[in-house]
Amino acid sequence: MPDFLRLGAVLHAQAPTLSGVPGDEESLEVYYYRFSGSTAMTPGINRVNLRLRKRKAESPFTDVPNPESPHSPAPLLPPISDLFDEEGMPYPHIREPLFELFFQHLSQHFPAPSRQRMKERFESGTMSQFLAHSICAIAARFAPSPLDNPTQACAPFLSKAQNMLVPMMQLPSTETCSGLILLAWASYGQGSDTGLWQLSGMGIRMGLEIGLHKVSEMYDSPQHVVRCRLLFWTLFVTDRILAFAEGRETMIDDDIIEIPLPKDSDFFPDPARSTPEYPYEITEPVPFVYFTKLMVIVGRISNVLNGRRGKPRTLVPTVDAEQQSKLLTELQIRLIEFVANLPESLRWNLDNLKHQQQRGHSGILLALHLYCHAVLAMTYHPDLLKSPSGHETPLNRNMLKDMRLALESSKQISECIPLADLLDPTSYIGIPYMMQPISIGVSSLLHEIRSMEVSENPQIDPTAGFRISIAREKIAVLLKAATKVVQAWAAGRPALDVLKKRAGLLRPDEDKNRDVFVSLPDTGMVRRFKASKDHPQNIAQPTETSLRDAIMRQNASLNPIWLTSLMTDYTLEGMTYDPVENADLYRLVSGEDDPASFGFFATDQ
């Protein structure tokens, strides 16, 4: 059997079952709350549910996030000696095919690792094991295996890298920084978007600590300068993508960056083809260069939309909403100009896509156009940026709005993907940050369908019915693409389920057994989730209602007839409620017992 196919046989095992839960239960649900801003798919406060499951004693690997069903068969795990040598490095017959897959599919998104430099490091024995494991972990998602299961293929390398994580953090370096950003996206592939956020944040902070954003002379060669700068811009791009997708402000401030933006010449020779056996290539526009420039605009838009939005902050003055609206309008215009001024060779057409596919850059070209249209659709659509309660804010009320432009951008998203799929399916499956533009495209098209159903009668007007049918076909195309994407990047599945639910296509039983299984070795934390919510010391994990419940219990203990007496003498006539972020908790804390302050309208019996 060829060495490359042996990898599949060696990995013929389920990723390790996870976590030790005190007690006899097979699994335990845990959760946390995530705060997301306007650009997120689901703005507001979201509860994220995870499951803990007992780890099997025979599992030799450190636990990794596993999106597989708990009912999947669990074959015996392979001996680690089949994958790693005595120093812990993957054997050449294991790592070389995976490195080849990395340079073939992923180097266009992560251009810092150079084929020539990796070769020199291995030959000299100075290759970072942490970086090698991280490259293998993300590349194994695309390795053919008998089970065709990216989760299982990645698990051994991800475990190895995770075991090295804490020691490697004590010695910041470009190799560790590169490994962190790759490990972050590999964790996302395993179903952990929290792992993506936390690990990428560690990589970004390490990059800033070692001064990747500064102009200096602490390099070993001109090639080292290029590699370090490409690494910084990779961190920058990830920061902007996550800020836009998660509805958060960016971590890297624009005003600290000293190094120039990436240049086309930085990619000649291409990092994936930098060894002597590859022919000389003439310099031409490179998609990653323009994608980085796009992310400069996207990051600033994210900061405006996900920032204060007029809300008071403790240590800084309130920002004028009109100034923010003016800034956002300028960014919208700048985005339009950026799209209009793309080089001819980077415009979206079949010939350009074929050319970039031959160069190994079709995926980043697709990402460039998808994000252009996604940001245009989101910022120009009159409804996609409303608050979670559905109301307009002073900021989005004054934005430039163009429904036709937003819908055309959404349609472009649905038309770009089939063309890429026809030419090279891995061009979009290999994009780890694919779900956000798909989500925006689907949401915009759903708005179009609902508005047509309200304003027009499809049963009377055949043209309206035809337009609705076309929009539904485009939604189906996007959902089909998203389904393929989540097979490689499992953390995108919750977004896919949300889209299916919005489109009315999610079956009641479809999301069963899709829990992400995680490890939580902290038994104290586990007991916290198992504790009673009525414990007098409030030791249970807080929920969206636990604070109010605790305050009511405290008030009831001080005045036993507080609410009981009220409900005995009055009948409930009406009830109102506010979004979570508007709840007047201060009045509850102050102990005011005016029933009107809690949204009740009562009448005397």
C-alpha cells in the first residue's frame, strides 16, 4: 500500500471520546453565552451549548473537539508509533503528502510558510515540531482516507500540537505564531469556533509581542522579511474576518502598523513554489494582496457597526451617532471604489478563475469576490443591520441604502460558487472562512422572497412567482455549498442549521446527535453545571434568568408576602417584555417592589 494511503489506514479510528464527568452520566450539557454585534449572523446574546462525554480509558490522545455523534462506532486507535518518530515529529511518509496538500490548497490563504524554507528546516533538523503538527492538522482535512472523515484524520496532529501549546507560549517566535494561526483554523475544522477565536487571539498577541507589525532589521535575510510580513498580514486578515463574522471589534489597531501592505512581488517566487524545480514566473496581481486591502475596509466597517453604537462606556466619552454614520458612508463609498478598481486579471470571470486555479490561487480569488459582495449586501441592505429587536438605530437609519445593489450582490454570491464548483470544488471547500458570505447571501435572498410575498401576489402575478422561484433556487445553491463546506469545517454547522431554519428547510430531527463534544478536565467546573439552580449559595452556572431569580429569592426572603400577596390580591391583565440587553436590572437590585417596574399591569379584584 502506498505511504499516502497508509495514512488513512493508520487513522482508521474515531477521534478520542472526551471528558471525565463526575457521576454515572454518559454525557453532560454545558454552555456559555456569547455577545455578538451587528455584523454577526445572529446579533445579540447567544447561548452556545456543548456536551461533555466520558473519555474512554484506552484513548492515547489528548482530547480534541469532536463534532461526531456519540453513537458512532469507535474502532481501536492506532499506535502513535505509526505516525511519529522518537522525537515526536511526523514520519516523512506521513508529513510529506500532508505538506503537499497544504501547499496545494491552503498556502494561498496562509502564505507565510515557504516550501523552500520548510525544506531547509527539515534538512538541517531545525524544523519546529509545533509548526509541523499544525500544518499537518489543517492539511489532513483534505487527505483521502478510507473513512473520508476530516475529524478523525486531523485528531492525532491536533492533539500533538495542543500538548505542546503551553510550553511553546513561553518562547514567542514566528514559527509558534504561524503554528497558532493554523492550529486555530484546524480547531475550527473540528467544530470549535471558540478554539478559533482563542487560539487566533493568542497568535495575534504573540505576533505583536515579537514586533511583526514594526519596521526593524532583526531578520536573517530579505526572504525572512517577506515571510514575517506575510505572517503579520495573515494575522491581520484573520482578525478582520473574525471581527466581521462574530460581530466584534478588531484586535489589531490600524494606527500601530508600520510595515507596508503586501505587494505582488512578495509572491514571486510563490511560497508554495519557491524551490528550484519550479519555473520562473512573471510578477502579476495576486488575490491575497487585494484581499488584504479589502480587509482593511472590512475591519473599519466592523468597528463602526460592532462598536459602541451610541451606548455609554465607563471610561470614554459617548460617540456621536451622526459622526459614525458619516464614517460608515465614507467606507461604503470606498468599498464600491475598491471593487470597481480591481485589476482586470482579478475580475470575476471563467478565464481569470482558470488562470488562478493553475497558480493555486482560485480559492483566495473566490474569497475576494464573495467578501466584496457580502459586505456590500450587508451594508446596503435596509434590513440586515437592524437591531435584534427589529428596530432601526440612529446609525443604520442614516446609512446609505440600496436594495437593488444589495440583492445584486447576493445574487453574485450565488453565481460565483457554482462556477468555482464546476472548475475546482476545493477552491471554496478549502476556504475556512466561507460561511459568512454564504449566510449573508441567503439572508438577503430570504428578505427578497418575503417582501415579494407581502407586496405581490404570486398566485395572480406569474412574474412574481417566477422571481420567487429563482430566489429559492439561488438559496438552494448556497445551502448546498454550505453543506459541503461544513464537511471540512465543522464549526460552520450551527450557521448552516440557522440558515436552513430560516429558509424552512430544517427537519425537526435533523440537528439531533450533532453536539460538539469537548473536554473539561476541571471537575469543579463540571460540578457547577450539575448543581441545582436553587442552591442557596448560587453555585450553579448562571443562565439568562438566574440573576433575576436570585434577586427575587432575596427579596422574597426579606419580605415573604412580597409577590405571593400581590398575586393573591390582583389578577394579571397584561404583560410586556424587553430584549435582554434592555432589562432594568438596576431597579431589581435596588429592591423596588413597584409591580409596574417588572412589566406587569394589574387590576384590583
